[in-house]
Amino acid sequence: MKILVDMNLSPRWIDFFAENGVDAVHWTSIGRPDDPDIEIIAYAKLRDFVILTNDLDFGYILAISKGKKPSVIQTRTEVLDPDKIGGIVVSAVKVLAADIDSGALVTIGPGKTRVSLLPL
């Protein structure tokens, strides 16, 4: 599984994921900061990435497009620091790997994680 970290999250996520055995890249190493979400989704779908974001637009785009890929993991927490919530994200990635590989929208919020299989 390869994670594509969205612009709204720190590039520090890349090192955090690497330290935890997860392959990841930040959008800044691929595209422009002002690229539209639909372009990020198209890139991730074509190259089999899972998007990590704090942006609700990705779930909305998946819902209206009835897309089966890419999977999206969205953090719905006030704290976005990988040193604070990274363990929860990595745990969800590992526990939910089969669902994520098949196509899912994973929402990680305060005290709970929700999985919605794609298409929505």
C-alpha cells in the first residue's frame, strides 16, 4: 500500500510513515500546491495510491462519482501532528488493509474509526 499525503497535512507524515514501515509520498513532491482535488484523485487512482487527507471534499467527490478507487483516509481530528495521531492512523492502515486495498473511505475521528466501502 502506498499513501499519498494531501497538501493540507504536513510533509512530516512521510518520515513518520517510513519509520513505521509504510510507503508514502507528499503531494508537494508530485504536483503543485494549488492543484484541484480531482487531479489528486486521478493521480492516486492511476498509480494505486491511498490518499491521506483532512479534507472532506475527497469523500464528497468519491460519493458523487461512485468511484471504487482510490481509497481515502480522512482525519477528522483537531490535532494533525503525526507525532500525536500517527499511531492511530498507522494502526488503522494495518488493521483495515484489506478494506483499503478493495476500496474504502476511512474516517478517523476522536475516539473512533469508521469504514465505508466504495462505491459510496
